[in-house]
Amino acid sequence: MSENQGQLLPVYVLADESGSMHPYVGDLNAGLASLHRSLLGEPMAAAKVRFSVLGFANSVTERLILADLRAENALPRLSASGGTSYEAAFDSLLRRIPQDVDTLKGQGYRVHRPAVFFLSDGQPNFGDAWRDKHRELTDRSVTTAAPNIIACGIGQAEAETMVSVATHSDFAFISVPGAQLGASIAGFFTALTKSVVESGNAMASGRPELVVERPEGFRLAIDEV
């Protein structure tokens, strides 16, 4: 059996790369770069996190998997084209998360429940088929490593949908009416960075908890439903 290496929090950024995001790809990539710089300045927090970046459109592209950000020179760049398949997004997590947790445990780590930070600017295509995959992913009696999902909607995303995506009503956010998408994306990544740093520091202190920051310029989605 592997020697215990300590405890880790797997964090997934699940970012909308559909065609409607094309004008804002620069904002997405700037947000990832800023997050990386901030985590490099917080080595104790960064040591407790393994970071993955997945982009979804008609299908899912795995940009980064279980990275220790202290060892990364730069984060991958996102792009944009195609539709908005929530079904593909949650199916990918359903297959990947249990595999990733098993990998980390095999390396001797204690693994805390993964956190998924979901960002979308629109409604899912292909109707409601995504709900079955989401239900399977988040049902802890089915998926032992079922993640906590923090859902942030911008642009044409609807509050009710974000409430359905998030695993707790306090984890569902929607940008305020009239907000510029670029500013909303920046707010998302600033809050994501704070959440990751504070959660990592909590783990390093021996009092592990998931800390979720509300992005600036967002409201709780439940207030909008």
C-alpha cells in the first residue's frame, strides 16, 4: 500500500466553449492565466489542489487533467465553436471523476469530494437529456465521488437552469441583468481563485472545507427563479 501523501481537493473548471463564447475567448484565457499566477503566489494552498480544465461545446475537450499548478509553466488556452451540450459535459465528468479519484488514492493521497466550477453563457441544446447524466453524476448512492458543483450563468443562461446544475442552491449564481460578458467572466475567475485559495488553505490548516465565493456582479440564482 502507498504511503499516505496527505490530502487533496480535485478542482474542475468546466467552461463553455460554444460558438457564442467566441468574442470572449480572450477573457476566458486571461482568467485562467490570472488564476495560475495567483496560485503560484499561494504555494501552501496550491499544494492541496489538483486542477483540471475541461471545455465543452458539442463535445468535451480535456485541456488539463489533475495538474499541480506549481509545476505548470502556463495553463492551456480555451477556444470556441459549436453548440452547448450539457449532456456531453456531465457525461465526461461522470467518466472522469471516479477515475481521477482512484488515481490520486493510488498515489497515496486522501481525496476530498471534488469541486466543479461550471460556467456557461447559454441554455443547453438537445433538450433535457443532460438531466439524466447530471443526476447520475451527483447521486452519491450511484457515484461515490459525486462532486459539489458550483454553477455560474452569464449572457443567455437562465437562473432556473443554474439552480438545476448546482448541487446546492447557495452554489448557483447568475450575472446581474445588463452585465457585460467580459466583466462577468473576470468576476467568475476572481471568485474561483479566491475559492481555490481559501479551500486549499483550509485543508492545509487541517480543517478541510469547500469555500465558495460569490462572483462580483452575480446574484444567487435562486433569487431569480
